[in-house]
Amino acid sequence: REGILKTAKALVEDTKVLVQNATASQEKLAQAAQSSVSTITRLAEVVKLGAASLGSEDPETQVVLINAVKDVAKALGDLIGATKAAAGKAGDDPAVYQLKNSAKVMVTNVTSLLKTVKAVEDEATKGTRALEATIEHIRQELAVFSSPVPPAKVSTPEDFIRMTKGITMATAKAVAAGNSCRQEDVIATANLSRRAIADMLRSCKEAAYHPEVSGDVRQRALRFGKECADGYLELLEHVLVV
């Protein structure tokens, strides 16, 4: 635990330097990026060791920990991209706004990792914490989904329909966890929900941008994808309250 906290703290310092160097020379920017990449690599290693120390009889909690560090790594990748895009730009440029936004997500995800690490051995709160982390992750996935940036690849509407089955399974699991209130059920729900909603949003956007899909159908598909995720978030928040 100490190793994770120490390395996460070092990563926060690297992140500050990275953002500060957005207006500095390319050389300084590259150094800051390299330093943060080596720190996130170290952080991933210590989190993996932490997950292994929990023992194989608790795989769902191991997944919660690994997911938390994956979120930090993804946020760092986005932040480095945003820093490169904002380099040399004026303060009111949209790229600078995006950089500030990416830095906020980075701080949120590091904070989430630290809270998860602290709760991981607390039988009374670890399920609740896992659910909070999943709710935050889904909100971040929704922000990406709602952005006007097209997906990296397209897929067929049939692929998307197959993905929606995961939502049905995750919903049943969430309802069962809300009824049982057992921490292990809540953790399993958090892990399954995270994957099901992320897969649904990704495949919905990929299918909506298929060349044979009209503009009108695309807008409706994106609207219903967002409504589905919003509704599911509401369900998870109810489970959290229960």
C-alpha cells in the first residue's frame, strides 16, 4: 500500500510538471512526458503486486485494483496528447481548455485509485468504493461518447445489438446486489457494469458511424445510447444508496 501511495504521489508531481511545460520548449515537454510514462509504468507494477497480495480467492477485488490503475494510465495518455496539442497555443485556445479538462480527469482518476487502495482491505466499504469508481468511469466514458470526435473504426448494427445483451446481464446482477447488499455482490456488479456499459457505448458509436447509416438514424442511435447509459447510472446510484 505504501509503495502505491508513494508512486501515485510521484505521478501527481510529474503531471504538474507536464502541464506546466505545455508552453515550454519541445525538449522540456518530451522530458516531462518520458518521466510521467516511467512513473505510470512503476505504478502499474506496484498495483499488480498489491493485487497479487490480496490472494487468488478474491479475484473481483483484484480486478477493481487493476481497473483503477488502467484508468490512471488512460488519463495520462490523454493528458500527454492534450499537452502536445496545446503546446505554444494562446490561453484562450480550445486546445488549452482541453488540456485543463484532461488534467482534471487525471487528478480524479489518481484520487479514485488512492481511495480504492485504502478501501481494498476494508470488508465493510470495498464494494461501495468499487461501485463509486465504476460510476465515475461510466461518466468519463459518456463524455467521450458524447464528443463530436468520430470513432477510430466502424462496426455493423448487428455487432451493436450483440453488445446490448451484456447490459441485460449487468442489470440483473445490479438488482440482485441491491437486494442482497453483500459487498462481494456489489464488487461483481461494479466490474460487470463497467465493462458492459463501456462496450455498449463503444459499439453504439461505431455502429452509428457506419457508412450505410443515415444522419438522422445516427443522431437517434447516439441519443438512445446516452439515455441507456444515463438510466444505468441511475440504477447504480440507487444500489449505492441501498
